[in-house]
Amino acid sequence: MEQISCHQRLAEATPEQLQSVFEQIAAQRLQRKYNDIKQIYERVDKDWNQTCYEILFRMMDVGVNKESYHRLAITVPYHHILREVHSLQSVEALLLGGSGLLFRYPEDEYTLSLKEQWNHLAYKYDLTSMRITDWNIAQVRPFNHPVLRIAQLAMLLHSREFIVNHIIACKSAKDIEELFCVEASEYWKSHFIPARDSKDVPKRIGKAKSHILGINLVVPVQIAYSDNIGQHNLKLNAIELLRAIPAEDNRYIRSWQMIGIEPKNALESQAIIQIITEYCQKGRCAECPIQSL
């Protein structure tokens, strides 16, 4: 659990003072995400769909496989997905084949058909799959396994053509949930990984994961997109959307809850994460806006 050295100062602050500091620090975190988006946007020749696609993949795992998901989005670019988007099996074949994970497990009838489809599409688009060793799957929980997450991504992309339009259209937390809470295809109801049966349950992206995607994808993209097209109202909507998303629940937030500070929404939880990772952990206490309280 993170140690909060300035807990006394925080305990004495008024709610209005805390809110002001949270807004100031959340703006810093949004600026960093904005800069990351702009770097991707410039690298992909100012293609908003590819930009959103890459960020979406990165945010499917904020841990050890984050960069592997991103590499998959580069290995199988979005314009290839768009050309095959009307066939869910083709999208699954592109992503699971491109990840290399399709070749790690024994075959059954379904995965054999995916492999055959991948071989056809890889030749068609001149694609080379990632290495199996690019992925860290040791001790990964079943519902967070990369194979299952990639199958969920396939359904999302199959059912939500031109992903940037859907992201920009989000106006509420419910919109975000409806966008991302998709269920992997029928085969995955009885599988977490290929060719190994599991209890028959829907494999759906849950609300908590959709909220993370809202915080790290929808809101920053709306801000960057609004800056790009000069639409100030979209930026204001993005800030209000961040306030509408529930606060995150992680070790950073729990450390503040232990000293009696409960973030009311994602803007405040993002501010707390920024304070801990950019000030507390780096020994930058003298520069921290909390010192102004």
C-alpha cells in the first residue's frame, strides 16, 4: 500500500481546496495522455481510426502485456480489419493469427479453421505473426487471458465499424458501457483458451474494464480530437464525461481511502494516481500542488 506522507495536510484541507487541487493535477495527467495520442497520430500519418485502434489495444492490459497488445495493433493494422470487418471469423483469424497465440495451443475444428483463414489472410496482406514469446501468459487470470481479450476485441471491431466515430459519440458512462461491453463469439462461451473446454459462461468485457477504456481511451481521444478540429464543446464534454465515470479501485486509491479521502469520480481518482506516480514516488514533494493547501 502506498504511504501518504502529507496525510495531515490532506486531512485539514476543505473539500473545495481538494477539488481545486484534483482538477489541477488531473489536467496534468490528461496532458500526458494527450501527448501520447498525438505521437501515435503523427506516426500513423494522421489516421484517427488507427490511432484509436492502437490505444484501444494498449489499454486492454495495463500490466505486463500492454506493449504486446500495442505491437499486435501495429502487426495487423486497422485498414486490414476494415476490409474483413463483415466476417467475424476473419477478424478473429487476423488478430489471433497475428498475435501468434493461435499456434500455441492444440487444434480443434474451430481453431483449425481460424488457422486456415489466417494463412489465407496473411498471404493476402503480407502479414507476419508475432512470436508466442512476445506474450507473458504465466499467472494470467482466465478472464484476462490475452487469447480471450483478443477474441473480445475481434467482436468489438466487427460490430463497431470506424471505431473513432463511436468513441467521439460517447456522452455518458452508459454510452461507454454500451460501446465496450461486448461478448466474445459463441465458441468462447465454453473456452478461455483454444481447444480446452471451460464452464459455459458468456465472456464479456465488463463494466469495470469499459470504465478503464473510457478513462484512458475515450476521454483523451475526445480532447485530442477536439483540439485537432477546433471543436471546444467536445473537450468540455470529455471533462464532464471523466466526472461521470466512477472512480477507479486500485492500490493507489485504497491508500487514500485509508486516510479518509474517497474520490467521487474518475477525474479525482486520476488525480490521485498522478500525485502518487509523479510526485510521491519520485520524491517531488516540494513541487506537488498539495503543498499549496
